[in-house]
Amino acid sequence: MFVLNDGKLQIFCTFVAESHSDKTAMRFCILNYTIMSEVSYYSPEGLKKLKDELHQLEQVERPRVTQEIADARDKGDLSENAEYHAAKEEQSHLEFKIAKLKNVISSARIIDESQLDTSKVLIHSVVKLKNTTNKMEFTYTLVADSESDVKNGKLSVNSPIGKGLLGKEVGEIAEIQVPNGIMKFEIMDISR
């Protein structure tokens, strides 16, 4: 048995059988994984998007992959059937993605934005920033990881800039470590 644990995902593998043939030995293992949950905060739209994605995976993608496996199985010898092995691998990835998404949804919480303090930068804050070096102004909404979309002004609270802004107030300078150095942003405005 071995255990892989990276803090968010824990995989247990127990070897339950060995098969010996002429020159090969194969080990079969049962995988059991646990995804460590972290509470994440979402807007109602963001949570609906996650639930819609889960529905798509369970109701459309899972039956499609199951059918691909059945079709490949009908083609004969499974030991040399590349289509079968590819479909089984796709099924494995799909099931992992479904389990991960279910875990995210189960630990998701919807924020009542009317109850949030607008004097500090928090998740779902709309923050107007000014880069103190080049004087450019930006407006971002801080959101959960799965809702982030920088092109549309939605920045993850777990990104370097998002982390550097949390807890700051209007007028404060946020010094943020980014890959190419330290950037300084002045908090111009905070709203919901």
C-alpha cells in the first residue's frame, strides 16, 4: 500500500492481486482518493456555473465515455485494443474531475454581499486600483478560483494580486510580490 498526499488530494493504493504470465507480472490496485475540502465563497451565478458543469459531466460526458468503452470492447481482444485503453483512461480522468467538482460544490458557500464590510477588500469586492509606477488604473472583482476570468475583470482571491489586496482599505498601498518583482497598487475605491 502507498499513500500520496499533497495537502489537497490523498490517494491510497492497495495492491490486491498479482498476475504472472510468461515474462510479465502485473499488479492490480484499487485506488481510493480523498479530496481535502476547503470552504470557498461564491456568487449565486458562480455556484450555478459549477453545478451546470457537474450536470454536463454526469449526464452527457459520462454516458458518452461509457458508450465508447462498450464500442471498443465489442471490437475484440482488449489487450491490444488502443481505443479501449484510451476510453478507460478518459473515464478515469472524467470520474476524477466529477469527484473533485462534487467536493468543491459541497464545500461552497454563497456570500450575502449586503452583509460584507465595504471598508476593506474582501472576496466579491470590486476594487479600483492605481499602479503607482505607471499610474494606470484597473478595476477588478475578487472572486473564488473557479470564477476567475482576468479578461472580464474577475481576479482570484488566491492569485498573488488577490492575496495582496485582501484586508486593505481605501488609500492604502498594496505591495505585491509578482514573478517579475514587487508591484505597488494604491486602493482607489472599494464597492460591491
